[in-house]
Amino acid sequence: MKRRAFQLSVVAAAFALSQPSFAQVQWDLATAYPASNFHTVNISQFAVDVDKASGGKLKITVHANAALFKAPEIKRAVQGGQAQAGEIILVNYQNEWPIFGADGLPFLADSYDEAAKLWRAQRPVLEKKLAEQGMMVLFAVPWPPQGLYSKKPLNSAADLKGIKWRAYSPATARIAELVGAQPVTVQAAEVSQAFATGVTETMMSSGPTGADAKLHEHVKYWYDTQAWLPKNALLVNKRAFDALDKPTQAAVLKAAVDAETRGWVESRKANTESLDKLKAGGMQILPSPAALSADMKKVGDTMLKEWLAKAGPEGQAMVDAFRK
């Protein structure tokens, strides 16, 4: 009996060794936005698509609402390999490298078509920089056009002097300085509490940000300034990507193309749905007053000049390519 058991174990081992190996890879993907946000929904679908296309060889766990890393920590976490992938809002990293902030320049690209054109000019430059840092960009999706949330009515930039202004990037902090407001750094997950407690009284942001934070409970006005469409980009650690077999790499890249296409469509839809939700909650959704638009356009002109001075020939070449 012992000999028979030994023979069976040898046969079983030989059979196991003869089968093709199936090494499942696990990735963590960090994002700072709620699971219900359209960006996160899109990324979650991306993870599902990768799982399916790779035959289950790559499983991506999406950690929403800054559960794994806070927004300012995500890029470093991906670069260092603490997370294999992560979503960042590009404008947050303008101080590190000006090109990151190109889509946060007020009124440079103020529509979806213009934002897509800017992305085509920005992406090759961005890919080169990220490669130097050991990362890749898989896709980018814009937030809807940025408007101005305010607890009080606004007619011109003069009404913003001294007001507490939520800043989430160097660009939004600079706008506050130029209009005489007081910039206060508040991350996306903290927006609702900041407005509820008076930490901030106004901000420039999209409809989905306000809807996620239920700002209709604390804010009365949203002015449709169509200022800019900042993009969220999904980054991946290059070493983690290179460790995948070729079919799985192809699955990731194909899912990324689909996610970018889908994300831009969902952004347009989210813009309409979120503003409808805020309006239903009692917020006034208003066109930007002429004086306020003119004042903000001057702010945009100033910031573009400042940005070009820092970005140098690389930035100028990108803007020239965008404007062709």
C-alpha cells in the first residue's frame, strides 16, 4: 500500500509539472476619489477589462477615496513601487515640472475639443518625462469644465478679495493670489467638511466635485466660467509593467485605450448629471457675469506668461503644437 501511494504521488507530481504554469499577478491601484465618481467607475471598469482580457493573469485592486494613499502621495507611491498603479490629477505636480500644469492654465483649453487637442500635444512630452522617472501613463480623462463655487453672489473678481479659496494645485493657489483671495489647501476627500466648517468659502472646480461633496448643502452659487478642463492620468510603474508577459501587456494597453475613450464620454455625461443634481439640491447654476469672465481671462493671460517663462522652449513648443 505504501509503495502504491508513493507511485500515485509521483504520477501526480509529474502531471502537475507537465501543465502550463499560471502565475497570477496582483496590482494595487490608488485613487483619491470616491467609488461613485465617474473617474473611479471608469478605472474600476478598466480593472475588470484587464482581468478578462488577460484571462485572469492580472488582477488589479482599485483603492478608492484615498484609502491606500492620499492624493499628494500617489505619484511617489507608483514611482517607488509601493503601488503598481495610481491616478493623479496632473496639475498637482506643476511645481515639480511645468508641463504637468499645462491643462490647469485658465482659458488655454476651455472646451472638450480643445482639451483633447491639448492632450495630443502634451502626451508625448509627458511620456518622456515619466519614462525618466520609471513610470508610464496609460490614459488620461478630463474633469468637466471648471466653474466657480461661492457662498455669496459674485459679479467680478473684486468680490473675491479676502475670501477663503480652496486650492488643490499650484495653479488654483496662484489664481487666488491674483484675485486677492486667501488660498487654503483642501484635498478632494475633505471638500465637504471644509465648506461646512467655513475653512473655505469658494473654489474653482467641476460639477462632479461639488456633487460628490454634496456642496448644495453648504454653497448657493456655481458660475459656469468654463475656465479649464484638468485631466486625471493613470500612471503605472514601468518595472511592474515590464514584468508582465507580452499578452498581458497588450491586454493592459488595449484596456487603457478603451478606458480613455470611454472616460471622455463619461466626463461629458457627468458634467450634465452633476450640475442637474446640484440644481435639484437648491444650488443656483448660473452663467459667468461678463465682468467676472473678463477679470478671469486677464488672470489666465498672466498665468500663461508666467508658465511659459518657467516651462521654457519645451513649454513653448508644446503650446505652439497645441495652437496649430
